Amino acid sequence: MSIKEWLNQRDIWKRIEIVGDIAIIGIPFNKKPEDLIEIANKLLLGLPYIKSVWGRYRDVSGTYRLSTYVHLAGERRSETIYKEHGCKYLLDFTKVFFSEKLSYEHLRVARQVRKGEVIINMFSGFGPFSILSAVLGKPKMVYSIDVNPYAYYYMMVNIELNRAYEVIPVYGDAFKRIYDLEDADRIIAPLPELDDEAYEVALQKIKKGGIIHLYAEIDVNKGEDPIRIAMNKYKGAYFGRIVRSVNPHKYHVVVDIRVN
């Protein structure tokens, strides 16, 4: 029996993210990190390319939106090179926000970028939205703002790794630094917890006819559609999609908004 079959039988494989040569296991609510050590060791034995295994709690907290990680087995290392959609990114997931669930969104947004656009990414992290947009869309400029100094560092490294020189890293608070920049054809705002504030600021820096990709946190009652609520909330919204569920009554939803 392969390691994947063994994990599937225990309903665990879907909880595992492979980030470069590191495996991250989502820690279930009813488990402790030590309950996952057997699984971690089996991953190291069954998947030779995995060098380190970590557990992650289902939490995101603090200004930098970091999850809580626990080392389980293998090398005590959390920095790796992560590959996605033909790009590669150096990152330390204990120091910068990382979510594999955003992989589809990185590509979806990047495919909409048009040559010559000016883009502002208000919360750019280690650079996946910005760099893929630059590589695929050939914009004039992608201003990439982040307040996390580690994210700023990794973004500069990743610009070099991918030769995405249209990306201009900007260190600092997006709600302040954005006013130093020119108006944009497209603004990416991937911080659901501050969606309303990000929306109001983005409206001041978007050109007429421009697009805002707003990631929003939507509370719902039983039977309500989070996409419909989000689409009705933001004027000019023409597309909505659930990115992930936070709990049965809260969702992260992306809304594409054309500003006229």
C-alpha cells in the first residue's frame, strides 16, 4: 500500500499541503500535534522528496496573518522554494502568510491582466499575485505593498528568481503608502479581514473603468448565499466566488468590481 493510499484510508491526505520539500498537516480540532508524529514519519519514509513535516493549526492571527505551526519530524526547517503556475517562490511559511487555497486565485487574476496596465497589490505577501500577474500579463508596473518585513524581503528575492522586474516592492502600511503611488488600472486587495477599509481606499486610487479584486469576509445566516451577499454589497460587482469557508457562518469571498 502506498503512503497516499494509507493516508486516504485515514482521511488525512486532504489535510496535507506540500510546499516545496516540506509537508504541512492540518491539525484537526480533536487532535494534538503528538498524535500526528506517526503520520509525519510515514510521510518522510514514503515520500523521499519530503525533508520536513510540520503541523498547522486552523488559525490566522496578528498583523501579518500568520498561522501557528508545530514541527513534527525531519529537518527543523520552514524555508523552502515553492513552485506554482510556472513561477518559483522562496518563502518561510512561519514568517509570511501562505495558503495553497489561493493558488487558483493567483492564476485567475493574472490571466485578466492586460499589457501596459498599472497595478497595485495592497497586501502582496511574498509576491504570488504580483509576480504571476507580471509574468503572464506584461503590465507596465505592479506596485506590491506589504507591512511585513519578511514578506518584503522574500518578495524582492522572488522578483529576481522570476525576473519579474515590472514588480516594484513597497514596504509599509498599504493604507498609507498607497497614496504615494499613481492611480491604477487594477487593484488587488487580498485581506478579507479588512475588506471594507481596503475597498474605500481602493476606490480613491482606481482609474475610471478600472477593476478591483476585493477579498471579503462575509457573515451569513443559515441558508444565505455568501456570494449573493457580497455581490449586492459592492457597487459594480460582476463576479463572485467562495475562496474558503472560515466556519459554518463565515466565508472568504472574492468579488471583482468594475468602477465607473
